[in-house]
Amino acid sequence: MSSMEELYNLDSHQVPNQWGIDKKIPIALIFVVIVQTVGLTWGAATLSNNVKTTVERVAVIEQDFKQLANKYVSQKEYSHTEDSFRREVDDIKEDIQNLQNRLLHVERTYNK
């Protein structure tokens, strides 16, 4: 018959490095690891959702900014056109005033 030592050595050589849960691991530790894993997964999903929402908001803000920039540029162009228009109107008024002055001068000359 084999000695106990031989049986122990034989047993450990047959199943090398087999993984298992030891009965000495407390249930609380297993529970904590599961809760942390769920919490980490949930946190990652929440972070991903927050990033997605932020990217969408930035896109909306960027679109609004582009619209405001286009509006500002068009107003600047209109304002430039308005200034040109005002100058033209002022020139026309000046021409009208000059014509009235000439007409008055002609009337005075012929009425003498």
C-alpha cells in the first residue's frame, strides 16, 4: 500500500494548477466585487451618454454660432450697402439743391 505522502503527491500531479474558489473567501467580498463591476459598467455607460449629449449640444451651439456669424456678415454687407445708399441719396439731394440754386439764379436773372 502507498503512503499518504505518495497519495498526496499523486493527487497534486494529476490536476496541476486547476483554478477554483476557496471556501475561505467571504461572501461579502464576492458581493463587493460584483457591485463594483456593476457600478463601473454603469458609470462607463453614464459617462458615454454624457459625452454623446455634450457632443450633440456642442454641435447645436456650433450651428447657432454659424447662423449668427452669417447673420452678422449679411448685416455688415447690408450696412455697407445702406451706407452706400445713404451716400448716394446725399449726393442726389446735393445735386437737387444745386439744381434749385441754379434755377433760382436763372429766375432772378430773367426777372430783372
